[in-house]
Amino acid sequence: MERLRNQIETAFDRKESLGREEFLPLFRQFLEALDRGEIRAAEPCDAGWKVNEWVKKGILLGFRFGVLQDYSINGSFRYFDKDTYPLKRLRIEDGVRVVPGGTTIRSGAYVAPGVVIMPPAYVNVGAYVDEGTMIDSHALVGSCAQIGRRVHLSAGAQIGGVLEPVGAMPVIIEDDVLVGGNCGVYEGTIVGRRAVLAAGTILTASIPVYDMVKGEVLRAEKGRPLRIPENAVVVPGSRPATGGGPFEGLHLQCAVIVKYRDAQTDRATALEEALR
């Protein structure tokens, strides 16, 4: 992949003078590697996670050099998108269960064997969804988001991406995490292994997380995203607004770690294997 990386880096540096027809053969190789999960926007490393900026650059070049194409099926089912990012062509041999009813997976997203997707759901380009994960109805997996093994994204969960800037960490959901209904995880947040996000929890770079167990406040800092610890059980909360006067009594949103996983939590969050 080093050769592919060098070619994408060169193409990105030349994007102002590079022609579409010159770029497209390289982009096809790049897109196929993304589709197969051979390259990804971010990956585990000894220090935790690292961003592969060159992969994000390749995705952005795909948008730059794509042209709008009519992909309509008929007069009643019409849609238009860049010709560089058609729908992902899954096969029965891929082992992905996609229940009918409005789900879309874009080319350049990796979806591993054993993944189950309930309708309607959307998986955007650059996303990586690992084995045994359940994506429930009305869930979003944003561009470049990284989803681990045996994750459960409940109905209405919104997993933001982060394609730009190219050096920014995308949202990462590690193995065995349960994301409750109508949760939102955005702005490069990392949710550690086996964490549980209760329904309605919102995590962003600007929302503090209060750890009632350890007596700490977790925040994103410059150059370091918000990270939810492994096994944390997180619920939505609020905190008093400062300032007084006409704002007295107002509360701002926060998230609260109320406990860490135990046997009782495991029983309550057990995934239904019969669905897979």
C-alpha cells in the first residue's frame, strides 16, 4: 500500500493541475482498497489510534474529481450523486445482512461479514464497520467513522464522521460498545471498549463528561479528542449555567459516568445472538 499512498499524496499536491481522466484509474484502485477494508481513515496503534491523512486526502479527491450522475432507477425513484461514489455493491458472499427498506451504503465504506443493518440506515464513504456489529433503524455511520466488533448502534443513533480537516481524528467506537437509542457521538470522540451509552447521550468536543466514580471531569483538549474510558456506563445529565441574573436556574447539557460495567450491566446489555 506504500505505492498507493505515495500516488495519492502526489495527486493531492497536484490537485490544481491534475486532470480527471489522469486521476480516475488511480482512484479506482484506492476505492477498491477502501471497499475491502485494506486501508482505513484511522487505525489502532500502540498509542491508541492514528489518523491516516493520506486516506482522507484520497476520499476528498474523489469528491473533487467526481461529476454529478443520474442514478435514478425509474421516474419515481430518483437520485443523483458524484459518479466516483456509487452505491456499494455487496454480494451474498460478503456475509452482510441488509434488511430491505431504505438502507444505503456508499462505495468506499467497509462492512465486515456478520454485520446486520436494519432499515433505514446510512453508512457513508470511509466508514469502517467491523464484524458482528448491529446497525439499527435510522442510524447513521458518518464519513470515516470507525466502528469496532460486536457494537450495537441502537435506533436513531448518530455517529458523526470527520472527513475534514484531514488530520482530525474521526469518531471511533471500539469493540463491544452499546450505543443507546438517539445517542449522538461527534467531533472525533473515542468511545472505549465495552462502554455503554444510555439512550439520549450526546458526546462532543465541547460537552464535559463527569465521572462520578473517579471524581474526574473528562474533556476534549487541543490535539486530544474526548475519550470515554473502557467499561464506562454513561448517561445524559445537566450542569448549572454560570452567570446568574436572567440566566439563573438555567442548566447546560453534560454527560455523566454513573458506574463501570459489571455482571448486572452485561446481562442488561446482552446482544440477542438469534438476530445474527
